[in-house]
Amino acid sequence: MPADHPNIDLHSHTTRSDGTLSPTALVQRARANGVDMLALTDHDVLDGLPEAQAAARAEGLVLIPGVEVSITWAGETIHIVGLRVDPQDATLLAGLEANRAGRTERAREMAAELERCGVPDAWEGALKYVGNPALISRSHFGRHLVALGLCASQREVFDHWLVEGKPGFVPQRWASLADAVGWIRGAGGTAVLAHPGRYQRLDETRLWALAEDFVAAGGEAIEVVAGGHGPEEIARFARWAKRLGIRASRGSDFHDPLESRFDVGLAPPLPPGLVPVWTDWPEVQGP
Ligand code: AMP
Ligand code: MN
Ligand code: MN
Ligand code: MN
């Protein structure tokens, strides 16, 4: 790990959830893009970590075991990233399993809903993109909609489909904020509020209330640089990190070379004047 300006990317996905690269291919791509330390943070699942860890050893980069937990807060779906979690922690594993349990049933309902709206072969179509049968996500349906030509891009999918008030939406009750932060901390990890700029259904007041609830629950960092954040959001959430007195994280939220806004390792750097979430991690101190 270089002492000066290491390239640290703490949010990424593989085929074990809704990414399109295997854990090995993700790690190789990260290394090729100059990443020194990468967190794999698949949705609600830790399955990709052993393969990613082996690839990281071969490639000579540091792999941080992570996860992205879906929660429901005030009726909205929010994502909490857990970093440096113990992948064997029984309570974390049980919590993630509970979150996954509803996904398959929800996916069946989404398929029925989409077919009712005239989308052919919604179930079989989405399944073509699923790499882990335990983890069916809206992204897989989104790829089917793009393949059918009903949407130009995966990003466009979430403007016109699969969100509240649009075709294919099925509401879901995920874990609570307190549970998710508790599982992450209980597994020795650090909880990070993921891509706060993504929650556009929350106005300023409610988003701030979420951030305060997150800190009160034991959350310790916020994604300032995130896949969905432009320059204004980076500046805005840098101010929030300071005002909340918490640390800042950087993650590309990489899913796929063509779908993602930032390739793995290629999101902008953290703005100056923040405390990076990795500031006191042994992994960045070197051997
Ligand atoms: P799910 O966990 O099944 O609700 O699916 C959520 C996933 O859909 C996220 O993790 C993203 O990969 C993707 N997604 C959600 N909203 C958007 C968006 N606005 N643009 C691009 N991808 C999105
Ligand atoms: Mn995703
Ligand atoms: Mn997310
Ligand atoms: Mn993500």
C-alpha cells in the first residue's frame, strides 16, 4: 500500500449479488485501475468474499470484507454499508439471511406485475442475469427491460420502472436501521450510510433526520464520494460529515463496466479536510 494517496474504493458488487463480474474479475479490474484497497460489498450476502480474498492475495491488493444491507427507514429503502465485518459472525449471517428470504417471493411478484404491464418473459428474462439464486434484485429485472429495448439504460430503468408509482414496483420490508448497524458493529465492522444523494424521495429535513438516526444507532461514516454523487453532492455530504462529526467514505458502487457511472477505483478522491473512514485501520498502515 503506497503511503501517499492510496487508491481506496470501499463499495463494489459482483455476480454474487447484482454485479456482472465474478469476484476474481472484479479484483483484477480493480488492480488494473490502480486500486490498492477494495471493499467487496455485495447486497445482503457475503458469498463472494472467499474468492475475492484469494484473488486479492494473487493480485497484491488489500481486500476489505464488506456488505451492503438493505433497510427500511420511515417507509423508505436505504442502504447501509458494513466494512471490515467478520464474515463468520453468526448474528450478521442470520440477519442477512432474513433480509434475503423475502427477495425471491418479491421477485415473483415483480415478474407477475411486469407481465401484467405487458413485459414478456419477465421471470425467465430476469433469471438470465442472476448469478446467485439467493439474491434476485431489481437490477436483474432492469437488465431484462434494457435487453427488450423498453429502456435505453439501467439508469433510465429506475426513472420509469420498478420504483414506487411505476410499473413493476413491489414494496418490501427490510431490516431496521438499528438491526443493520447492530449486526455490522457486532461483527466488528464499521457502518457507513451509503450514497445519501440517492434518496431523492426524502427532503432535506427527512434526510438529515435519517443521518442523525444513523449516528444515534452507532453509524460512524457517510459515503461522501459515491457512485451516484456528482460534484455538488460530494461537496454537500462533505459538509454533512463534518457537521455530524463522523468519518467519510469513498466508493464507486461499481456493478458493471457499462452500467456504472464510475469504474472501480475511478471515482473522484475524497475532498480535503475530512476524516477518512480508513484513517486508523491497520490495513492502511502497511506491514
Ligand atoms: P433491490 O436491492 O432489488 O431493491 O435493487 C436495488 C438495486 O438497483 C441497487 O443496488 C442498484 O444496483 C439498482 N438501482 C436502484 N436505483 C437505481 C438508480 N436510480 N440508478 C441505477 N441503479 C439503481
Ligand atoms: Mn446494486
Ligand atoms: Mn446501494
Ligand atoms: Mn451498492
